[in-house]
Amino acid sequence: MEHANDVKAHVEQRSEEVRAKASRGAVLRTAIIVVALAVVIAVINVLTSGHFLTPGNITNVLRQITYNAILGVGQTFVIITAGIDLSVGSMIQLSGVVMATFANAVPLDGFPLIVATLCVGLGVGAVAGFVNALPVVRLGLPPFITTLAMMLIARGLAFKLSHGQPVPVHSNAFEGMGTGYIFSGILSKIGLPGIPIAVMWMVVIAVGFGIVLARTRFGRYVYAIGGNEEAARLAGINVARVKTLVYVICSCCAAVAGLLLMARFSSGSPQTGSGDELLQSIAAVVVGGTSLMGGRGTIVGTFLGALLIGVLNNVMNLINIESYTQEIVLGAVILLAVVLDELRKRYLTR
Amino acid sequence: MRDIAKSFPGVRALDGVSFTVEPGEVHALVGENGAGKSTLMKILSGAYRADRGTIVIDGNRVTIESPKRAEELGIGMIYQEFNLVPELDATRNIVLGVEPARGVFLDERAATARAATVMQELGIVLPPGLPARLLSVAQQQMVEICKALVKKARLVVMDEPTASLTEREIDALFALIRRLKSQGVAFVYISHRLEELPAIADRITVLRDGRAIVTEAAKELSQDEIIRFMVGRPLHAQFPELPRVSDSAPVVLDVEGLRTAAHNAIISFSVRAGEIVGLAGLVGAGRTEIVRAIAGADVPLAGTVRIRGERVVVRNPHSAIGAGIAFITEDRKGQGLVLDMNVRQNTTLAHLDRFAHYGFIDAGAETRVTSHEIAELHIRTPSGEQPVRNLSGGNQQKVVLAKWLIASAQVFLFDEPTRGIDVGAKAEIYGLMVELLKRGAAIVMVSSELPEVLGMADRVLVVRDGAIRREFARADATPDGVMAVATGVES
């Protein structure tokens, strides 16, 4: 008995050490990435003859990655459960049109209007996410198909509701969200215009869902389902509920991106979101180290993935690389990132 | 096959087995689950390489390094699970891999002709154009046989060919086998159904613990003798002493009128506090389905489950866990563990609510509980942070146990608790079961290892075709008796 207690204490200490080391490791890794990023940025800055590291450009990059990073956060949840959501681009289209129409129709203004519009957008997202998930959890249909159907349905609805025309938002309540800055007072002293409010939305969403994924019971269940769905079910986890929630989160993230884009352009357009938003969001997740097979991945990774893609796009624009060439480079970088990540994992597990 | 030996990590599957088949002979291979039958046949078919021993065909020593090579040597395998392409019809399945072609194009007419020739030789008719998945089991088996013959197989290995056939289909199969025999084709016939052997087998070899115990002409061996050879080892003293179950001990688990979707049989039994009830039977007899239904892993069609007299409605694993039922599955990797997660995360997975405050997980509390289990169960791992993927089979199984031990379940359902783990870990798991009994738990244990059932169970229920065929008290449970009921020799 004495012996067992000794063993227990020993194992406990070891486990604590390993856990502490792992979290130190995570901090260290992030630090290394930040330093590496700084070096790369310095190099880029020279390459772009100083055009990269200007306050205007930095804000620009951050703003550009905002929408992709927010989509990526939701997509990360889905992909960790070994699923995929193809409807996120269409959700931007649909939620944008619905929210703009709603904002024009209600006798509200200012902050209450923003809150009400957000709620409507989230409602659209929740319904779509639920519809995406229902055939998946009840009939075991592949999410590739259900979300493909939703992609078409949501896009069609967006065009139908708007008759194919952008819906201009009459109220100017969304102006701040679209083009405004915060902390501009302090930051103006060092020459920055402040942090775009949209970027703050991204930070709040990424940090919030990052904590949910890493620290909560729900997050643990998401990993367990992606790692071994049957084992998760037999452990008493309500797989259907967790998965449904995951798709709802993903669609709601898309709706938030839709709101920010609507605010940016002062209109809900059925065109916004119809480009390569979907593929970029998947690219960010995958480049960020999340496995399409499920069970592995982090929000931090997704954020860095979105950042990498955003910086790359920006730099290529600054040094005047032709847009066709840009796509080739982007594709090659995505492939390289995924291959390197796989090799790193193999090296670690050996 | 001469002096074949094969070991897997922790198990010696075959220990110097010699086995011969003459042309035109049906040689039956029998033995308990895990005796080494499949391993021997997998070596013959090139799926495994033997550690030692030689294979001789027509006087020539051969090495069979791949299934392809086995095919070239005229060895055809028909597994219990057929290997047909479900969407292709009989003809296309028969010529699969040896499609006649004209240049780069398939020659459909030649294919049809070739398949038809084989079918005609066998005197069978298979509906053309019908996808294989729509054929009956017997017809699918015919297709498998044709597949082997179209590749000029001279030795056909059949694993449990009659397991899912009706009486008439079995007669047809036997007629077919006799016909091929007369053409010089030899058969290795693996079966658990001892009663059918006199009708079809020329010789019988009994395997036990990786050794060939006896090879005799089929008419020289009675069924009773075969059973005795199959189970003939003495029960090892590896089992701990079980605490006595008093007659006044309360009934913890009471199952009444349970019907599973897989079998049309009604199951009723009960287990007292401190008692182990063993479910014995052959693989596929329906034992796993019974425990899965109690655990809520499958939804039963009918039946009542009571825990300490109180009726519990088990609709899913969650409600079963809430009722105090722990289910330790047979397939660790497929159903028990999340391999990408570490020991701590796997240990707490089924009871995370106890480690969470407002949804946030307290990793420190997890570590304390996990460390306790690592020490108690002697799980060999550097720490709780080790991914379970990196642990050995026995230690993985202990992690599965830890997952259910951290809560106070009253009923433990063990499905093949010691499959594929080494002797030392086995003994530890038996010791643990005794600990659970002392705490007043009730245990149901499904096991295909007869010594394990007889060594650990207070009562043995023998399951065949999904139903409990007989109950043996511990004192009356003999290997021969249990095996006779399990194989259907006695009902």
C-alpha cells in the first residue's frame, strides 16, 4: 500500500512536469514562430522596399485575414470531428443579405440595431448548421454532401431574396464595425491608426473558441469524436449533440464574418462570399496543422495558417506579382506547409 | 507444411505444426478459438510469413511470400467473410484479376465463356448480371469457389463454410466438394460444427495451443474424442481464488426477456453481488450482442434490465453509464480508446463531468485521479501524458479498465477482457476482477477462451445462435460439457 502511494506520487509529479513542459513548449513554440515571423517580416520589408511595414499595410493585412480567420475557427471545429463544411462561403452571402434586409426593415438604430442584426445572423447560422448536421448525426450521411447541398441552397436563397442586387444598409450604425478603429488615441502616438474593430472581433472569437476547444469538456469531446467516434459514444458522450453544436458554431462563425463584411461594404451583397472564401478557410485550417482525418488540430494553428496566407497574398501584391502567378505560389506554399507538418509529426512519433 | 512456427508479440501462435493434404482429400482442421487454425492457413495463403518450418508442394519446397504467390501455386482461400466486389455480377467476380483481354480492352465474351465453363463443371447456375451483393450467401460462396477454380486452384481452404448456410445449401455445398474431390482438388476444411465432419471429412487434425495434437482418419474419431483433444489441457493455476458468493447476496443485475436485433432469441439471467457469470460459446454465437444490448451500445428490441431491483431504461451508452453499468469492449483500438489522446484524457473520458467546473476541465484533478489508477493497476507508462497509442496491448487494456474504475459502477460487462495480452497482464486483470467482486460488483464476462471462463466464472451460460442453451454451475462446468453445448453436439 505504501508502495502504491509512492508510485502514485511519483507518477503524479511526472505527469505534472510533462504537462508543464508541454505548456511551456507551446509558449516556446509560439515564441519561436513569432520571432521567425519577425525575421521574415524584416526580410519582406526589405524586399518590398519598406512598403510592408507601414501602419496602413499592417492594418490592411490584419483586416484581410479577419474574415478568413473567423471562418477558419468554425471550420477547425468541424474538421477536428473529421467532418467538413462546404457551406461557409454561402452562409456569408445568405446572412449578409438577410441581415441587411432586416436592418432596413426594423425601427431600431445604433447599438440595439447591431445587437438585433447580429442575433438574426446567428439565427440564420444556427438553423443552417442544424440542417447541415441533422442528416449527418441521424443517418450517418457524409457532411461533404449535406454541406454541399447547403452551399447551393444558401447561395440560391441569397440571390433570390436580394434579386441578385446588393442590399444597401440605410443605417450608419455599422460604420464603426466596418471601418472604425479602437485604441486609436494611444496608438496614434506611434503612428498607427488604431486597431480595426473588425480585427478585435476576430481576436475575441479566436481566443474565446480557442479556450473552449482546449479547456472545456465540450472541446475534449470534439477531439474524442474525431479521434474515435465509437469509443466516444460508448463512453457515454452524446455524439449527436456535440456534432450538431459543432456545425452550428461553424455556420455562426460564417454569419459573423457575413456581418463584418456587410458592415465593411455598407451593404449585404449576394456576391460577397461567392469567391474562394470556402477554400481559403479550409486552407488556413489545414496549413495550421489540423488533420482532415479528425482528432487533431488547434485554433492557434488555424490563426497562424490564416496569417501566413494573408501575409503571402499581401507581399505578392506589394512586389507586383501577377495575380495568376500568385495563385500558383499560394498553392505551392499550402502543399509545402502540409507536407512539412506531416514530416514533423512522423519525426516526432518515431 | 512441416514444423511450422509463428509468434506474435507476447503469443506463440504456432509451435511446430506439421500438416499434410493429399490430392482429392478433404482434411478438416478443428480447434478452439485461438488454437492457431487461422494463423496456419494465413501462412499457407501468404498473408503471414512463418518464423520457422517449410512448405512443400508436390515434392518441391516453396516459399509463399504473398497471396499472389499462393494463387500461382494453386492455393485458393475462401474466408468466412467473402471477398467479392459487391457491385459486380458473378461472372465479373469470377474472372476478377484474370480478366481476358484483347489489347487494352476487356474481352467480355471470353470472360462470360470462361466463367460459364467453370460453373458448368461444377453443375451450378448463377444468375448473370445480378450484382454480387444481391446473391444469397450460398450463391456468393459458389462464386468464391468458382473464383478459386478459374485460377486453377488444386487446394482450396474453406473457413467455416457452413456457418450461415441452410441445411439444403449445406447439402449442395457438400455435393460440390465431393465432385471436385473426384477431380483431384484437395480441401482444407475449417469448422466448429463437429457434427458435420463425418459427412465430409476424410481426415481430421486437431490443433490446440499452436500444436497439432492428433491427425486421424475421420471415421476413427468420435465427436467426444475430438472435443477432448480440443480442450485437453489442464486448467492452469493462473486464476486467483474467487470469493464465495453467498446465497443471500443481493441480485445486482437482472436481465429479463432481452431480445437483440441480431438474433431471434430471448435472454434472461441475473447476477448477484460478488458473482462472475461467464458467457461461453463460439465466435459469432451472439454473446457480444447480449452484453452490447445491456450496455446500451445497441438498442435491444425488447426486454427489461434491473439494477438492484430497480428498472433502468437503457437507450444509449450514456443512460447505461448513469445506471452504473460499465462496458469493457472486446476491441480496444476500435471501441475502447481514443489513440491520439493520452492516458489521462482516455481515463477521464467517460466521467468528465466530475472534472469540470462550469464546463472547464480541471487538468490537475484529472492528473491526480489518473496517477492513482496508473499506480493501482501497474500501468507501465512514463506519465499520464503519454499517448495511449504508444502503450503495449496489456497496458492499453488497463487504461480501458481505469476509465471504468474511476467511477463506482455496480455492473461490469467484460467482453474478451484478455484478448491479445500477455500472461502477466492477464493475471493482473483477473486479480482486478476479484477486487471488484469484493467491492460488491457484479461481473458478466464474455470469453472465447474456455479455460478463462471455467477458471473465473461462478456460473457459465453457454450461448449458441443467440440464445442461452444451458447453465452450468462452477462445479459442473467441464470443458467437454461446455464445448459440446457450444458446438451443438448436445443441446
